[in-house]
Amino acid sequence: MVGLLLLANAGLVAWWVFGQATPGKAMSAPGLRAEWVAVERPWTDAMDLGNVVAQPLPAPAPKIDLKEGRASLDAAIETANQRVASNPLADVQCRLWGPLLQSDTTRVGDALEDWPGKKRRLERQVPIGFVVFLPQDIVSSGVGVEQLSDKGVKDMFYITTPGPLQGTISLGLFRDRTRANLQRDELLRRGVEGVEIRERLGPTRVFFELTGTTPQIDTLKAIYELNRRGELSPCESPPG
């Protein structure tokens, strides 16, 4: 009996040692089936997971903010308006209306009464031409009519009228500077030294100096068309 028990135990041990299933081979036993399960790995042993670097995602496209764009446009317009306001002379123009006879001054002044621009009344002597003359210091040094006549000068006379030209010798009166320059050159060719040219001033006339913005100047032009007296021209110098 003891021997049968030992023999049975030895059989169980032998079955346990030599009957175990190996990987990939099924174990066979009455009423029991088991298999080794192989786990598939997506990497190899040669790969180092520590060296795998994630690729950065592309930057998202900037969003268009219509409210912000409108605010920027409004700010730019406001800045431009401030610059114009800080420099009020940027759009100011100047016109000179004249010369006017005394009889025309009242009519033009009434026409400009409601004009919103800046007005200033001026009185000036109107140039009427040019005079070629020999200055007083040369005449005082002994150069007179006889000496000039000897050089072929014919159109000349002493100026005795009180004023800046008193005591000089006139060598010609001309309406434009070009003819006056030709006369001076001819006198120099004849040997007359020191000849000068000066503008001749006529009677006093009235002018209106008018300054305003572009729309105001446009209105001024319309007023001038209805009251054509003298000329409407740009000012010779910036308005003071």
C-alpha cells in the first residue's frame, strides 16, 4: 500500500516537471487548455525612447479682429485731425486784391463785409515803370550833361523834384525792366560808369490783403467775379 502511494506521487512529480507547456506550445490536461500570450511591441530593443522628440505643432494663423482694426483706423484719423488742428496755417492761403481807386474801395469793402476770412486794408504806391539814372554822388563829382553829351548820350535831364532821386540825372524812363536793362548796357558801352535802375512809384492805391482756408478762398474768387476791380493775385509774401 505504501509502495502504491509512493509510485503515484512520483508520477505526479514527473508530470509536473516534464509536462509543463513551453512558449508557443499548448499544455494538455484533461479538462484544461492554456496558451502563452505574446505581446507585440511597437518599437525594437535598439530604439531609445528617451531620444524620441515630439515634433512641434504649427503655429495657428492669426485671427482678424474687426473691432480692433476699426479702433486702429479711428485712432489714425484722430491723430491726423490733431496734427491739422495743431498747425492751423497748413491750409491758409493769401490773396491780394488791388490796386483800387478810391472810388472802388468802398464797393469792394462792402462786398467783403460778410466774407469770413481775415481782411487787412493796405495803401501802397503803385509802380509805373523804371528809371535809368546817374546817382547823385557821381553827379556831384563833376559828371554833368556836357560830359554825357560828349559820349553820345541824348535822352537825359536833371531831376529836381523832392524825393530820393533829387539831384540825379535821368537817362531814360521805361515801362518794363527789360528795356531799362538794355539802356543801361548801352550806356556802359559808351563809357558811362555807375548807371543805376530804380522802380518808379506812382500814386497811392488801396489793396486788400485777404487770408483764409481753401473753401474761404474759393468763396473769395466768386465775390471777385461779381466785383471785378483791380486784380486778385497771390500775396508776394506770407501773411503777417
